[in-house]
Amino acid sequence: MAHTLSGGAQRVASVSVKLDAPEIAEARRQLAACFRLAALHGFEEGVCNHFSAIVPGHDDLFFVNPYGYAFSEITASRLLICDFNGNVIGGEGAPEATAFYIHARVHKLMPRVKAAFHTHMPNATALCLLDGPPLLWLGQMSLKFYGRTAVDEHYNGLALDDTEGDRIARTMGDADILFLKNHGVMVAGATIAEAWDDLYYLERAAEVQLRAMSANRPLKPVPHEIAQRTYEQMRAGDAESARAHLASGMRQLRARGIDLET
């Protein structure tokens, strides 16, 4: 299901750039932790899904996972650094084609997006296979995303050129969560921690919704006024909560003896 970047070595050049500042090393560790946590929670799908993040201090470069590795294999040192033209500035290997075409365009066209996580995680993806709105405003967990979602209704096959990434960016607009019908989800964050926090709770909200739907009883939506107020209450502390959530996850990985560096 995965495809190497079109043009192979012609699109992927090795360029020597020194990128070892402390904030870059920390971003590497955080992003590697998100891959490992996603694997532990069952969010990955083979070697096909991808996370990216803008390299601190370099708005024209982004981290992304290399082709051919499962999330559980990703470490800080294994992450690639790419530019928006497909050149590999740091790391060994090349990005998977759809990873490059989606993430390069999203980051280039949406400077607010510092981290972009794309998965086919089972519960959120299941909502993408249903006709109508994917996420319903039924419970407190879903209200974290109230007013923050967009839906791409037009599945168009694999993202193997710039046009698909452009369409994804255009459809996402000001939203942070994009449901790609018949496909999966894209989560966009202002930080790596916020993207991870949203990814985790989106899958949990989807799981709870699907369980409620399977009961074959009428669903009880939350009224708009309460949904909006609850979202605002949550949003006020989201960035701090996200940092704490990722820090907790990183401590749990270390307790398991998982090496994020190499």
C-alpha cells in the first residue's frame, strides 16, 4: 500500500546542514515519542501512516518518518528532515510518497500547522466510512473538538502529487481535525504536544461514539449552547494539558525501557 517518492533519488538529495540545536533535539524526541505512543495505543497501520512537524527555527523544513518503518520502530535519530521540494536534508532513507505530498503541502500552505498527524486509526477511520457527519456532539470527550472539525467528502485515491496535499490543506481551512471520507484523519496542531493530545482524544471520542451507536437506542446530543461553553472551558487549558499529557507519555515510555534516541 505504500509508495516511494516519485522520482526516487532525483527528488531526494543529500544536503549537509547542521541541525543539532537543543530545541531541535527535543522536538525530535517529542515526535519520536508520539510515534511510539501511537503504536502502543494501536493507532498505526503497517508502515503506511505518517506524522510530521516543522523543525524549530526552520519554517521551510519538516521532520517526517522514513519509508518502510512501523511507528514502533521510530526513534529520534531515524526521523528524516525534508524541505518542501522533496530533498532529504538529514537522515537516512526517503519519505513515503503520500507522506511527502500531503505533509509538505500542508506545512507550506498552512504556516500555523507546526505538527500534522495522519492515521488510519480504527475508530476515527470507521467514522469516515459513514454517510453524514463523522463526529457527533454526544459526550464530553467529543466536545473538545466542537467547532474544530472539517470533512473532506471526496475521496480521490492516493496522494501521489501536490494537488492532493493542496486539496487537503484547502479543505482543512481553519479546522484542526480533518475527516477524510473513505480514508482516515488528519490532526493539525500548533505544537507536537497539542497534535498528540488531539489525536489521542479523537480516537477515544470516536470509540465511545461507536459504542453508543451500536446500542441501537436513540442518541442524546448536547445542545449547542452547552457544547460551545464546554469547548471554551476545555480550550482554555488545552495547551498546558497537552504538554502534561505528552510528558506523561514520555515518562511511561522510559519506564518501559523504550529508547527514544536511537
